[in-house]
Amino acid sequence: MGTVAGKGDFSASGYVGAAIIHHRTTLSFQNFSTSAEALPLEALLTINGNLAKRHIPLGPIPADQAAFDLAVPEGTDISLFNTVVIRAADPEQSETIVGTATVP
């Protein structure tokens, strides 16, 4: 499992694991928490956390759940990506990165 770490002024913690179920890849978050609970958040699958390179949107992060799953879009070769970036989902704050996690 990868460990979630906060970025900048934000704290974040938890774990991320990858699972393939019926030919579909899912990232499973466990014990997730962040100091950015007031912000709507989204997760993106990236190469080394670099949003300027190709990244895959995984969707919104549930604000009130410590454990949740995010499906990786079908056909994505997850071996090309190694970092999940958690950022503000509001387009005006899309540069606000709250945390990252290494994809196992």
C-alpha cells in the first residue's frame, strides 16, 4: 500500500492500494483524512505527481468517508502511472494540491 502525505499547508494521511477485479483496476483508499475537508477534492493518477504530463482523472473524493474506492478508467495501463494527486476540485483552485500517494 502507498501512503498518503499532505502537501503545502495541508495535512493528509491514509493508505492507497490497487486491486484488479474482473479486469477492472480500482484504487482503494483506507483511513483517509485531510485538513482540507472544507474543499471539494478530486484524485488524479499521474506520472511522478506531474500534472503537466498526461494524467487520468479518477473523480471526486467523498468528503465524509475514510474508506472508499475510485475506479481507474477502463483501458488504462496503470503501470505507466505511479502517483495519485489529491487536489481541489474547484476550477478556481485547481492548482491547490492537498496531498499525494504512491501507487503500489
